[in-house]
Amino acid sequence: MNMIMKKYVFYHNLKHLKKLQESFIKDNPHYNMRLCVLFGCVLFLYALIITRLLFLGVNSDDFKQPDVIQSVLRKQVKDRVEQIQRPNVYDRNGQLLAHDLYAPSLYATPYKIPNPGEIEDELMHIFPSLDRDVLRRKLYSDSKFVWLKRGITQKQKEQVYNLGFPWLAFKDEIKRVYPNGHMLSHVLGYTNINNKGQDGIELYIDTLRRLSSEYDNIPKESVYLTIDGQINYFIEKQLREAIKRYQAIGGAAIMMNMHNGEILALASLPDFDPNHPVMALNSTTVNRISRSRYELGSTIKPFTYALFLEYSERPLESFFDISQPLTVNGFVVKKSNKTHKNSLSLAEGFITSNNIVSSQIVQEVGFEEHLAFLKEAHLLKTDFQQFPGSVKTQIPKMWNDVSSTSSAFGYGIALSPLRYISSVAVLLNGGYAVEPTLIKSTGSNSHNVAPKKRILKLKDTTIESLYALLSLNVTQGTGIALKNIALNVGGKTGTAKKAIAGKYSDKKVLTSFISVFPLEKPQYLLFVMLDEPKSTTKDPRKTSSYYNAAPLSAQIIDRLAVTKGLISYARKRMPNDDYLY
């Protein structure tokens, strides 16, 4: 009953409202006109909004494409280092070694391309080195932006432009250029596609200047290296010829000022072209100077003899018995066939490079004192700030009389040539620490060099005797190949059997030579090394340093005699056309 009453009231009220509406329209004849005007205004507003949206859509796609590309670039190129200019790099004489250039890069807007297959074929013709599968995936994608080829040539740009495809475009990017190609590749390193340093001095510059996080505030001054480009070119050339002559698998050379650590030349072969850094990934192009360690053999003996001169109580005139092999806790040091004598003086032991004499020295002084001496000479020090990835010296885990004995003549201790030459400098410069450096100055400011610190307190007589032994080895010993060159030189040979699969090979050797010059006023050290050289005679056994590394050093230093700082010490003059300067 209540429900029926409620429905009755509802319909009665609805009927009443309709009568009121009819009465209102009758009394207001303009009501329908106002309603039409209001409806028209709403339609007009909707039309304006739709028109504006269509305009923005068309305008952004067809007329403001660069803005869109820049927006996408900010999303897809994760850092902006590619837009940052790196400092120019010069050698100590102002020769340009590395600089930036702008080069075009090719990109596409795949979501617009109606015929990806046609573009694919044309681009493969221009860029045959591209991976077709990768290119196809990019062109058939729905992306608004993809890189197709970065760092192209102007000729390639013109070829692509002449294709007439509006979906292909270019963007100028910074490209690092190394005008001398392979030369100094292991010094300079290289950069990646975003112009960030990946190795060598390029990586060190990034570390030094913190490019990765402060790229808006990068110093613009140029970087000058301690390297002498002309000297380095000649040394690298001689090393390359020696590798070919002796059929070696590789080689290395480094020249350093033993007083301040400045490196004038550094070569490691095989090398690579930093303009094509993919070559650096080849294992054969490893930096043999700082990133490889070797058992150097007898070139380690200057440290052994310095140990004797400094700590032994035996008179310098005393003799060492070499008549029988030396046995140390089961480890046998074989008798050399280089001499028929049964005893040798200290000097004779050095110039004949006798292993029994070296072994007796460390036995007399003691293996603990031997290790302490090597540490004081920084032979076991590991860090080199300007050489990223440099390896540390490796010594036996258990240092005892056996490991000390083998290390006395260069086995059981493996180190990089960079570490070796730095420690030799300590021996010969009076015991002062030397930090190898490649950076001479930044702009007009000199490179900050740490004050000299004496880390090895050697007696004056020790240093004098070392120079006498090194000189004697050149005039009468294994380094006689350097006897008649233009400069007065001291040096030591080294020949080490290579460890192959845990065993020392009788056929594969590593040869090296360390030299100091000029002896009138010692200033420079030169270390050269050949990896697995072969004999140039019918006798396959003639592969020692005496036959290759020593003659190579002679050729290099003889030519260096005509350089600016050494010509006054030259004992002979070379033809004018042989001058480096």
C-alpha cells in the first residue's frame, strides 16, 4: 500500500513539473535560441582544441624534428663527455700527438621509414664493414632515434646525403685524432666513441681532471709530455727492425732520466693504431713496459752485486770458487761453460755473468737481508700513477735461501721493465726514489714533481764500484758490442729461459740490456728487451743478449750521441744526414 502511494506522488509531481516547463517556454520565447547559441559555443571550443592538437602534432614531426632528436639524444646518449673537448697532447718539443676534430655521425628515425630494405642495401654498399643483421634490426625498429654509424668521413656523408632519404640525418661529434698513427700508442692510449680516455695518458688525464663528473668545468690547457718524439721515433724504428732481424715475437724499449724520472721514449711492439682502438684488444699488443712482468735473468745482477758491495765483509779483491756446481737445499746452480777457470774475482764474475758467483753473494749476505735490500730499492713497489693497469712485482710466496739464490741471477722474481728501470735508477743516482713520469707540464705550469727522497743509503764506494763494473762489462764483457760507439756507456746483459707450461724452455728466451750513459756525467738509462729472438747464424744456440739486445742498444745509443743533450759527450761525430736534430 505504501509503495503504491509513493509511485502516485512521484508521477503527480512529474506531471506538475512538465506543466511548469511548458508555461516557462510559453512565457520566454527566446529560450530555444539561447540553448542553440550555448551548444554552438561548446562546439567551437572543441574545434579550437582539436585544431591546436593537430597543429602541434604536425609541427613537431615535420618542422621541429631537431628538437625531438635533441630530446631523444638526452635519453639515449647517457653522458655528455662526447660533447667535451679534450686537451691537446704534445711532446716535450711541441710536436702534436693527439687532438680533437669534429666528424659527422649518421643516425636514423626508423619509425618513419616506409622502405627499410632499400635503405639497408644502400648503406651496406657505403659501409661494408657494418653488421647487416644489426643494421636491419635498427632500421625495422619503431625507435625514434638510432645511431647507424658514428665518426664517418666527409665522403661517406656525401654519399649518404645523395641517396635522398629524409629519414637519415647527421650529427657532428668530437673525434679524437692521433696524427702519428702507431707511434707512442702505448703512451697515449686511446678514447672510446664518447671521447673518454680508455688507456694510457688519455685515461690518466681523465682521472686527473675528473672528466666523468665535472665535464662542465674542464681545464682547457694543453698537456705536454716528457717524451721526445724524434728520439722515440728512432728507438721504435730500431726496435722494429731488430724484431724482424731476430724473428722475435715482440720487444720493448724505454729511455728515462734517472734523476727526475722523465721518460723520453717508450716503445712496445707489436703496437696498435689509437685511431682504430679495436686493435688494442688484441692480446699481442699488450703494453710490455708496464703491463707485463718477466724474469729478466742477469740484468738483475747489478742489485746482487750492490748487495755485496754494501754489506759483505769480504775484500773486493777476493775470489769465488766456481769449480763445482753450487747446491742450496737441493737446488743446483750449474757450472758455467763460459770460462775454464776454477775461481773468479768479483769483476770477472760480473763481466762473465757467472751465476755461481751471484749465488754465493746472497748466501754470504743472507736471504732476509737480500729481500730487505730489494724492497729498499723499490724493486717490489707496485704503484705507478701515470700508468693505469701496471702490474706488480711477483716473488716466491715463501722467501728462503733457495728463492733468494735463484733471484740473485734473475729467476723466481718477475717484474715489469718499468719497475726494473725505476729501481736501477735508485741504485745509480745515489739511492733517491724515482717516480716515472710522462707529463712534463700542463700549459705553462710545470708538472709537480715530489721532492727527492733518499730511500736507499748506499756508500759512495758502492756506487763508484757499480759504475766501474758496468763500464768494465762493456769494454771487456758481455756488453762489448757497445765498446766503440760514440758515447761512453756502462751496461749489463740478461738472458732468461722462458717458463712454458711450468717448465723452463731450452729454446725460448727473453733477452735484455740495461745501459747507463754518458759515464762522464750519468743521466740516462736505456732498457731494451726482445721476446724469443732467433739466431742469425747457423748455430741456433746464439740467441743470448750478447748477440741481439746488446747490439740493438749499441745502434740506439750511437745515434743518440748527436742529440742536444749528449753531443758534447760524443767521442766521434756522425754524418750530418744522421742527425736527429
